[in-house]
Amino acid sequence: MILIAVLFPWFSFFLRGRFLLGFICLILQITLIGWLPAAIWAVASHLDAKNKKRFRAVQSGY
């Protein structure tokens, strides 16, 4: 999933059901300068969602 987030940042948002963010990311990615920030944003968002899911699982265990 991280490889998809780096190569196709907008698609990683679409796969997670975040269509508005995916569209904004696609617009950012269209510009060559925006590719790097879009990729960083997609990877950071993916890791943040993964950490939030892990945190909720730990909290529900207590």
C-alpha cells in the first residue's frame, strides 16, 4: 500500500474511500512540483490511519 501511495498518491486515497482527498491529491499530483508533496501526504495519511486503528484496538482491549 505504501508503494501505491508513493507512485499513485490519489489512488491510495480512493482505495481507502476518501474520494474528496483523492481528488485534491490528484490535482496536486498533476503538477510536477506537486508530486512529491502529494506522495508524502499520501504515505503520512496511510501511516496515520494505520496507527489510529492500532490505538483503537489497544484501547478497546483495556
